[in-house]
Amino acid sequence: MQKVIDVDGAIVNTEMPEKINLLGLSTSKLTAFFESIGEKKFRAIQVQKWIHQNGVDDFSAMSNISKPLREKLSRIAEIRAPEVIKQLDSVDGTRKFLIKVSGDNVVETVFIPDGDRGTLCVSSQVGCSLDCSFCATGKQGFNRDLTAAEIIGQVWIAAKSYGQLDPKADRTVTNVVMMGMGEPLLNFDNVVDSMNLMMDDNAYGLSKRRVTLSTSGVVPALDRLGEHCDVSLAVSLHAPNDALRNELVPINKKYPIAVLLASAKRYIDGLPDNRRKMTIEYTLIDQVNDRPHHAYELAELLREIPVKINLIPFNPFDLVNYKRVSNNALRNFQNILINEGFTTTVRTTRGDDIDAACGQLAGDINDLTSRSARHLAKLNKDELNKQKQQDSESEAAPIKWTS
């Protein structure tokens, strides 16, 4: 509550103004901040390097900045990353961070090492509104967008945990994928600012090929993306036709496959590097979208589009009755696509022992929409009805007498 006092009949506000968090400010916004407080533009680059390349969150440690400016910054600004409330390390080297953000919400960030490559899977929202039928996060409902500081803060936390922000250290986080909790394009401005920081030479300096945005198909935002950045693109397709995708990815009812792929192709065609391909993500679910005819249909759909295909075995969780694709069906699906001329990889399941595998990024968040409870109730009801039907059929079956 705002505190006021009465001094000679005047109302005086004694509440300290909120400090500006510099962690999530893009280069242009950080420059504007320094100009607004009467400082030179170059101060923005100095501070940006201290934050993102040295991991410093204390202005007093910024030795190439004058003492008066350090004191001024301490009064009006801060460098505040979200809080890590738990760190889980898998036997396969995967590391999951449970990160507390404002409103007592929790999101997850997962680091996946693979030889010289280290990929960080970053969240963009608390929960998700799209409710894809096979995704654990979607069953939690949507709470809010993450701020730019909360998004880039996940990179800052991961890099710092591996000692990467020591100027003499090797780079551990070599790739970032916006594939964690949430739909990135529904949090457009904050995600774009964060990705541009990831690629900024005065911050993390990642190549545009090593920062990937994954979308389920928010076409108007995808059409805008090329005006603001040129990261790599992954499309969460998961079905070769609209009828099936409507069931798995409900936003398809608004932006059907043809509309989505046309938008994605426009984005790829607009990149200065004409050799890049979009990645098609396809989660394989037993007896749902993993049949050979689905593979042939997918090949025909993507025939004229520059793509590579990443197959993702479904990871079961409690709120759905889907099953993981069988190994035989997975290999058969992949072989069909390879024989049809597509570069096709299979995402290796990682971090199962810490629930970090793709599709399990639900987190311990507050389910303010009660969506997960509704899904569980529906699942239990479906199972009960199925059992009743089986019992009824058993009772109605004629008795066969044997002599």
C-alpha cells in the first residue's frame, strides 16, 4: 500500500520509486535509459557487458564506471534475475532449473548437453493457453507472459551455473531453443528482445543459427517476426492433415496447415541466409499419428518446402491416455521420410529421471484455471465409461456351453 503523510496540510508520497531492472533491456532500450538519466550512450554497452558477459549484478563491481554513476545506478536501477528454487541434475547430464517468478509462479528451464553442444530450452510464459492435447504444460492452463528479464534471466542463470560468465571460461550454452513452457509468439515483444540479446555481441553472442524459436502457428505474429530478428524457426506440426491437427493442436482451427506453412516459408525466404531450412517438429503418438500413411502424407505435404524433420517420441504423463510410439513404428516412420528425401532426426529422450524430457515441462505452477483438474476428471470419466461398456458387452454376450 502506498504510504502518505500530512505535512502542513500537504500530502507527500514517501514510497520509493520502483527500480528499473536492467537485466532484460535490449541494447536500444538500455541506451535510451542512460540517455534519459543524462549519461552517454556508450555506458549502455559497458553495463551490458558487465551483466551478460561477466554475470555481475552489483553496480559497485563495475570497475570501469565512475563511482558517482555507480551510486546513481544503485539508487534508481537494479540487475535482478529470477530466483532458482530448485536445481535437478539427471544421470545423463541434463540439468533442470525450477525458477520462481513474480506472483509465486514457477517455470522450468532445461539444459541438455550433447558433446560440444549445449542446448538450453527456455520458457516464455507461465503455462500456455493453446492446450495442445499431448502437452503437459497446456494442461496447466495459462497464467501470464514472462517479462524480458525473466526470459533472458534463464540464460543468465544457466550460463552462470556452469561458470560460463567468467571471461576466461569456455562457452557451455551454445544453443538456445524457445521450446519451453508457453507459446513464444504470444509473448512477442519480450521474446524478441530476449532473443536479440542472446545474439548481441555485447551480450551472449550466439549465432542466429543457434537461437531457435518454436511456434505452434500464431500466423500474424510469425508474419511480423522477420521484421525484428532472423533466428532459426521450428514449426510444431505434429500432424500431416488438418483433421488430425485440429485434435492435437487446436490453434490449427484458426490457422490451418496451409496458412501456417505459407507463413513459415515467407519467413525462411526472407532471411538473408538462403541456405537455412525450417525444422518441422513431429511428436509421434502410438496409433494416433505414427502410421505409415501419416509419414507418406507428411512427405507429400512438405515436398516443396525447405525443411528438416525432427521426430519426437511422446512422453506419457498422467492427464492423457496417449502412449509412446513403439520403437518399430518410430524407425519405420523415420525410414519412410528418409527414403522420400528428407533429412530426418529423432530427438533423444533426455532427463527422464527429473521429468525434464520434452513435453514434461509442466512445473509446479499454480493452476489458476483448474484446467488440469478438468482434464483429469474427463480422463477418469472416459475410463469409467469404457469399463461400463466392457462390462455391459460382457453381460450381453451369449453363454457358450461346452460338452
